[in-house]
Amino acid sequence: MDSAPIYDDKAEVRGNLDLTKADWQRAAEPDADPDGEYVEIAFVPHTDGNTYVAMRNSKYTGPEDTVLVFTMSEWDAFVEGAKAGEFDEPW
């Protein structure tokens, strides 16, 4: 049995997002260390008419650094899961 090829359905989207104008947001307390390491997200419009959620590490912000890309449906599912406690510690 052949396995299906690995397919990155957002590879083309990621390559065509203009992240230079992204308004990056981070979940940090107002008195948090400005040089700390945080998860940042940005809602980025694409030429295909959709808005995508880009996520990165605040310490790695260069154009060659990794950015994860999620559809709004994926992001909404993540947020709802977090609200429902799906990521809470099990103890």
C-alpha cells in the first residue's frame, strides 16, 4: 500500500502573504519584559480574499524565520478549544 504524499496546503499561501505590514500582537502582561520571548499572531489579508492567522516566535522575526499559517476556521477551532479547557493541564 502506498502512502499518500505529504501535502502542505498552505505552502503557496504562506509564500504569498505580505508579512511586512502585519500588525503583530502578543499576549503579554503590560509590565512584561519587552525583550522576552512570546508567541505573536497577526491577522493577514491575502490576495485570494481570505484572511489568515500568522503565528511566530517574537525572537525570530526575520523573513527567513518560521511563520505558521492558519485559516480562520482553524484559528476559531483553536480558540474555542482553549476556552473549553482542551489544553489545560490534566492534573
